[in-house]
Amino acid sequence: MIVLQKNSLAETEEEHGAAGADMRLANISHTVTEGNKVVLTWKALSASANVEIQLFLIRNLMNSKKLATVPMSQEKFEYQAKESDQELIFNFIPRDEKKERKLDTNLM
């Protein structure tokens, strides 16, 4: 999971799940470009052909929104954040295996 927070430099990582593709090995990172476009990148892992990307709602971390399932080999996903977004949490789940990755990051 990637958490993007405006005006903060803190970065933390969390991971949980069953055995399988370990997204900690995927070197997930992000950049925020002009206009609040969040570019998520990772290194493809051979243990899973696809990765699901979810966005958690900060007000309720129990609710998430599936943004896309993309080929693992794509190694990139872009999300247009709203100007009002202060913190975003992205979750990466290999669809062919069940080891997911959570990473806290900043928007500004």
C-alpha cells in the first residue's frame, strides 16, 4: 500500500498476506508531477502476471476502491489526484498470488 500525504516527507512500509509474489521485492515507488498526477512504478515480479491497485479512503481504511488490474510487466500506473487530496493510500495486490504491499508516501 502506498500512502501519499501532502506536506510531509515521512515514508513507511507495511506488508501482509499469504505466501506468493512478495511485493516488497517490487521496489514500488512514486512521483507526483505537476497537476497532482501520481505516477506509481514497480519492478515486475515473475510470480504474478497481474497486479491489482486499490485506493483506500482515508476517512475509513476499511473501505477501498479498486482502481485497476494491470499486467505486472506494465511496471507503471498513473492516478490523477484531486487538489483537495491530503493523503492517499494505494494497495498493490498480485492477483495470481496473495502477498500484498503497503507503502506510505507523501503527495507534496
